[in-house]
Amino acid sequence: MSGIVGYGVHIPSYRIKVEEIAKVWGDDPTAISRGLIVQEKSVPAPDEDTATISVEASRSALKRALIDPQKIQAVYVGSESHPYAVKPTATIVAEAVEATPNLTAADLEFACKAGTAGIQMCMGLVDSDLIEYGLAVGADTAQGAPSDALEYTASAGGAAYIIGKNNTIADFEGTCSYTSDTPDFYRREGKPYPKHGGRFTGEPAFFKHVLTAAKELFQKMGTEASDYDHVVFHQPNGKFYIRAAKKLGFNQKQYETGLLTPVIGNTYSGATPLGLAAILDIAKPGERVMAVSYGSGAGSDAFSITINDEIDERRDLAPKVQDMIQNKEYVDYSIYAKYKGKLRMAGLTQY
């Protein structure tokens, strides 16, 4: 079966603290931090978007993969903040990394799970011997309306994965998905910010899909929580992530490495791929990892992964997640609003 040949990440260096956002809107920062388990989030610079984040992450993935980029025959970029409504991000990434032009490429959108959908697509193409290597990216510069709860978490970042059968550093044991038409979060065409269903986004949306997909993977693989050394979930906030982990029987040691939302926010399509990358940065050969994404609308993809001996030779060939988390510069709300283009939306009351 296919596996991960290389992985790479990119997280913008700018950050804004929860206290800075709360100060503008008169909210209680302590209540926000405790309720969401978020202290600060990443902010894209004016020249950073899903395309630039995807390119940087993909270049790092290639450094770890140690393959000729001309062997990449599929490129998929999952995001809900593609810079163009009509013009693929995937072709920009393919050209930037010098992949062969004889490839299939597409942009994917499924809220926050489009990145893992791309991984599954690459797995299918590789396992059926239609391609040798595929590149799947999950990246976003997430939107959150001024004063909305999402503004405290919606952030920027992404991760890229090169999938193949040869020269792997980690191997897929199995994958499964659970999907339904659950409209917990959406953004209409032409609207700058998404709407969400408040409390409805919890039990019938996030938890139903994440827990069901995870349990189906347990059944398919004949495993349980204790069989895994690490686990990572989609993380719209820290609270949902930890609750899902505990409901499935995972302990803090198993879930803590992949939990990044408290320090960089919710990177949407990049959230689960970035959390998985953080685990790959420290995992030992022979360890087992479970990864479960979630995308509103709604669906979850679950993966069972084993780490192999090649990881020790390749993980230091590109920047690690913690390297990028520690490389940060704080901005105030006015700079954040400028960088995110919120100033031109002044006076907007409907979104």
C-alpha cells in the first residue's frame, strides 16, 4: 500500500493574541481562552495566501522526499480560501515545484477536510499504479467576520504530502470516511465571511462525523485507542479536539503533539495535515498514528499510519512545525485587520 514519501509545512510568522482581539470587541479574553483553548493565532502577511503557503510547504516536502519533482504526476490543493474563484491553485504549485506537465491537477474544496481528501485521491492513484508519486496539500488563510467567534481562531497555514509506494517514511495501513449533508458551516458565493450554526456545529456535526469515522477505522483495522502511539484530529478549537480524543479513549500523551490550535489557531484545511506533520517531526520508527480530519458540510477522513525506519534520515531535511511556531512576531488588531483586508469591509453588517 502507499505511504508518505515526504512532508512539508508553512506557518506565517505573524501572530495576534486573543487578548488583542477581545480588547477591540469588549469580550472577556480569559473566558475566550478557556472556552476555546486558544491563546493566539497565525496571521498571513499581505503577500501570503493559499498559493504561497502551498508552494512553500510543497518545496519542503520535496526536500524530505528526495525525489525528482518530474516524477510527481498528480497535484491536489485543498482549501476554502483559494486566491482565485476561477483559476486553479494546483497549477501554480505544480509549476513552482517543477513537477512534470504530464500530470493531473485540481483544486479541492470540502471545508476543512479538502487536504485529506487530496491525500486519499493520491493514495488511490498510486495504489492502482496510475501514477508513481502524487502531491496533496491542505492550506488556508481562513476567514472570520469581525466580532464573530471565528475571529479568535481562523488562522493561516498549511502542509503538503508526497504520496508514493517507494522510499516512504510512513505507511498507510488503511483509511475510511464518513459523510453526510449537515449544513453546520457555509459561505455563499461572493460573500467574504462564512456563517456557522453555533452550538449545532458540535454534536450533530463535528463529533458525529469525527467519532463515527474513527470508530469505523477501529473496526476496519481491528484496533482500539491503546494500539496507537499518537492521534490527531481536526481542531476548530482546542476544546473540541480534546473532547473527541477522550471520548475515543485516547490520553493526553497520545493527543498532545498534534494539538496546535492553542498556539496557531484553526488553519482549516491545514489543521489535520499540520497536526500530523508535528507528529511526524517527533515519532519513532515502529510507532502507529491515527489521523481524523473534519470538514463542515460534513465529513471526516480517518487514517491509520505506521512510521518506518526512514523517518530518522529525512525529518531534519526541512523546517519542522515547532520551528515555525517559535518563529513569530506579534501584531495589533489594526495591522491584523490591514493584512486580512478587513478595513475595506468597514460598515458591512451582513455577510
